[in-house]
Amino acid sequence: MAAKAKTQPNPAAAAGFAAPASPSVAEAPERSGPSTDMTDAAFPPDVHNKAGPSKQLAQKDEPTGPVYVAPAEKPPRKPVQQAIKRAVDVAVAGSALLIGAPALAAVAVAVRADSPGPVIYRQKRVGKDGRIFDCLKFRSMTVDAEKDGPRWARSFDSRVTRVGGLLRRTSIDELPQLWNILVGDMTLVGPRPERPVFVAKFRQQYPDYDLRHTVRPGLSGWAQVNGLRGNVSIADRTVYDVWYVRNFSLALDAAILVRTFGAVLAGE
């Protein structure tokens, strides 16, 4: 019996919109330039050509190549919509930080009481146009979580603290990123930011990956509200992220925010 072909993700169908005119990541031709041979000393052999994040483990935190090269494709941008998007970011993030200050302080006390180490965890991430910034989180793991090198968190990860497990399940650990949004590193809705060491590899593996970095990274994104978070294929996630970049609208952002709040309230 012939093997069943894998169905490619359809982000347009998930939105109820017509499919985008430009090709998806899965359909796009291979990029020219850097080799896609993933065998190098910075990554263990079992990581090479793997899409699942549970397999993503690097021996060092420094990227082995560029994290961004401006793509030839220029997704359409409407200045008025961009200005409104930024105004909403500032208003929502500023209000949330002000109103939620007592709750955030309580979380900080709980993190400190649960395990030794800093309350806020800073991690280098790749932002718009390849700019590296410090992404903030409430610390949810032990301080020696990456003594063996950078790697992605996994289900039932032994490095997660007791309070950290609750923070991660409810996404409360991400709330310090409201500050990243306020200062312009991030936005409420956009592709989730990734670490430089992994971005340098993913952009060689997946055509159009650089398009993710033509916009600010987001606290939530189109891939995440469609279930592509955690231990999922980077190829599938990239299809959704690139579709979002090509089809951005304020209405789509609003729909993503509504779905995000629904997922948080449902504990997903």
C-alpha cells in the first residue's frame, strides 16, 4: 500500500480567507546561497534536518551564520494601519503593566520563594530586521537549566520549577514581554521570536523564513492560535507565520487577540 502523503497546513483555510497568491513555504523554491546541509559541529547529529523543537539542542548559544538577510519580497505595508497597530500596542501594554502591577509583583515573590535565582529571565531573541533584543520572562526553570547548552523546553521538562510549571501552563511567564512591547522590541501580534542560534539554522532549512523578521515579533501569533506552539514542526509553524506577514490586517490581528484570550481563559 502506498504511503499516505502528508497534508500541508493551510493557514488561509484556518482564517476563512482565500489562499494567498504567493507560494507557501512548502511550495516555495529552494533558496540560493548558504548550503542546507545541517551537519556542523555546533549541533549534535540528531538535530540535523529535524523539524520538531524537542530535538533542537545546540552545544553553544552563538549562531553559526547570519540570522537575517533582507528578502527580495517586500510584503505590502499600509502606514496608517502600522501606526494604529503601534498605538494599540502602547495603549494595551502600558495599561496592562499599570493595572496588573500588584499581580505581577505577587508572581515575582512566588518565583523568588520557590527556587533560588533571578525573578526575570532574559534571553536573546531575533527581532525585526534581525535585531537582537533581550526577551523578558518570569523565570520558570532552575538557574542551571542550560548547563549542557541551549535547548527548547519539552513536555514534563525536569528543569521546570513548581511555580514555573503553573506559569508556563497559564502563559503568565510571558507577561514581562509587555515591557518589550512598550519599548518597541515586540508587538501584541506577530511571529513568536526565536533564539539567534536556532534562527541561523532555520533560515537555511526553510525558504522564506527571513520574511518572519520583516515585522516585529509578537506576544501571540497566527501559528500559536492554530495550535502550533511547543513541540510542533518548525516547517508548519513557518507556513503560518509567513502567511500572516503576507496577509496582515488590523482585522486579522483583532481575530488573533480574541482567540488568544479565549485560549488563555480555557487554560490551553
